[in-house]
Amino acid sequence: MLTFEGQKFQGTQSITGKLTSLPFQQCQHGITTVDCQPSGPAGGMLVFVSGNLQLAGEQHALKFSQANVPFDANTAGQLLCVE
């Protein structure tokens, strides 16, 4: 599932459709921070990333933050991302 500006997209086709419909072709990520914390009794982790996005043709960068909870490959390789 992808949550993007309050809208939820679930499944590969839906997520890919949303990402490919965005009104820009190029975007550079400038990562400022990466913080990792243990999470849950099964040895999981929480990864928080923040930084800047520079869109082609734009003078000012946009700020972004993303929280990821990667799951073990035994759980079908799922990845939870919250932006």
C-alpha cells in the first residue's frame, strides 16, 4: 500500500499507476537523515528518512520524510512506507 497526499493505493498495479501519473519525469533525492530504531518483538526495525526532492526545471527543492518498516522475506517481501 502507498499513501500519497491522503490517497491510498494498494497493489502493484495501483501503486505503479499512481507513480507513473505524477506530473514530472525526473526527480533527484537528496537524503539528509537516516535513523533506524528496533521495532517489535520479532527483531524488526523502523527506518526514518528525510531530505529534499529536486524536480527538473524547479528552482526550489521540496522537503520529504518517509518511514519504512521492512519485513522479513518470509512475509512475502512486503515493505510498508509512510510519507
